Amino acid sequence: MQESEVLELKKTTAPIREIVETICAFSNHHGGELYIGVSDSGKVLGVEATDDTVKRLANEIKLATEPKLFPQIELVLIEGKHCLRLSIEESPLKPHLAFGRPFLRVGTTNQRIDQQTYEYLLHQRQNGYGFDYLFCETASLSDIDTDTLISFAESANAKRFANIDLYSSTAEILEKLDLTKKDKLTNAAILLFGKRPQSFFEFRYEVKLGVFADDIGYNPILDEKVYTGNLINIQGSLLSAILLQLNKSVRIVADSSNEEYEYPLEVIREAVVNMIVHRDYRQSVKSTVEIRPGSVTFYNPAQLFTPTITIENLHRHHPSRPGNRMIAKVFYLMGLFENWGSGTNKIINLSKSAGKHQPLFSYQDGMFKLILHR
């Protein structure tokens, strides 16, 4: 065992400041593990640790960091001696501060982050969401819709071989999905599986659907609905509602018949899922879908994550950069999201194959828009 960019060794819990700074530095870099009870040279010494020791250590780290850090702390047996192992992943909320200062892991040392790097990381955090990772402080397991959760698990097992035990408890399934930590539910857990997300996130997740008589203006309105369930139910209900407004034909081949919509089903589904997965849930603004005689328009608050993602990049292969990684993970497990940056290409190519005009992507004032021409 030797110290590295992702490994730190301490003899005891005494140098608490160094331990906290290391956890902070790991979280601001690629994550890492810190062992207590092992010398710098790698000699296993062991350490006396009780449950109170673990609780005190966790509390010290929580109080000294901002945003708060919660490493996994466990007692492990190494060469017959008990040691403490602290594990932390790279944080989507970086930069974190330890005692009011930001640190970064460089080689085997923890270095103070310079102002330019700190401001860059802060900009990435502010525009990189991370909202779904945060704790929903007032939520409890009683706020979870178990029917939606089990239905998801069945889909994930069938689509992605997720191996989720359907007889597990609600808490166990959410923990397997990383949607709960330290017995606290994340925002993603409530957004995805909550009974009443509107009790926690007013306007932050709702989708408004409007059907209009012409291509310009908002009067008269032929139909209007607001979808306020959890994101999984919204996705299904919204997709069905849009399809009901599209022209449909039946193609008879041999002894079977196939329904065909005026726009490829996969394009509409991809547009709905992208709007849900990529929207900025920090913003109290409804997402909207406008259905008009000549177009279907999807409009939602979002960020482009420039320079990696630009409007121009959406027309070719590009990295997948969802702002809501936990939400994206769940839709991936359902087989509705690929995490390959291929979604916009699929929309473009399938629209072209169906003989439609090229879809229009645009971004202005924190709002992303997709127009599909009917």
C-alpha cells in the first residue's frame, strides 16, 4: 500500500485537519480513499475505533466542509488489524471547501486551489446542475410511490439487466440506485419516484402542454394540460398526450397491421426524454410543449455546458453531458436514454428518413428549444 493521487495513509485520527483537507481534495479531483491505521510507508499499525469514533469523524468532516461532504467510513481488517477506511467519490458539486479553503489532490499532496481554477470549478458547478444529488431534507420514504418504483425496477431488469431484487425494500432499491445516502433521500428520488413532487419542488418539474389552432399566437387554445406527477409518470403521460394530437395511419402488411404516426415515434419519445433529463431543475419555470398545425415545439430551462456542448455540436456526434446524472441514470436503466450523446443525432436522422424538414435547435436566455416540423 503506497500513497498516490487517490490514496492517503494516516497513523491515527489525530491530524483531523489533514484528514478533512484530504477528503476535500479527493472530492474536488477524482475521488479517493484514506486509510487510518497505516503509516506513510504502508506499514499496517491498526487503530482503536468505536462507533463513536466513526460518528465523531463523520461529524467533523461534515461541519468543516462546504458544500457538506459525507464520505463512506467503515472499519476494515488489514493484515489482521483493524483500520478505518474513508471513501469519497468525485463530487458533482465541486469545488468543496475545507475550513473555508478549496483543496485539490495533486500527486500525493493536497494543494490549495488557485483563484482562477476555483472560479472555473465554481462556474462549472453553477452551470452543471447537481441539483438531483442534493438531499431533499424534509422528504421521507413515505413520500415514495412504491408502485412507480417497482414498475421501474421491472423495466430496468428487462431492458438493462439491472438485477434489482423486486422483493427488496424501498430503501434498499433506492440505495442501490444511489438515490439515498445516510438515510436521506436525494432530490432525484423525489423527482423520479415521489408521490407528490409538487409538495417539494413547486414549478421546478412541471410540464405544460398546449394545443393551438394556428402557427402564430396563443389564442384560441384547443387544449391545455399541466403534468405534475413524478418524472417517470410525466414521461409516459406526456408522450401519450402528444401522440394523440398527431395524425396516424394504419399500414396493412400481409395479415398484420401497423400504426404509423405522421412523425416517427422514436423522435417524439427522444424529444420528451431529453427535455426531462436535461432540464435545469433549479429553475422555477415550467417546461412547455406547443402543438400547432405546422410544428411541435419543446421548450425548457437548461444549460449547454459550453464549450463541450454547443448548438453546432448537437448536429454531430458529441459527448453526453446530462446536467442531472442521477435522473439520466434512471432513464438509461429504463432503456429510454443512451448516455452516448446520440439523442440529437437520432432526432435529426429519423426526421430526415421520414421526409421531414431538419429539426431546429436553439438556445437563448437559459432556455433550450427544439422545433419539429410537421
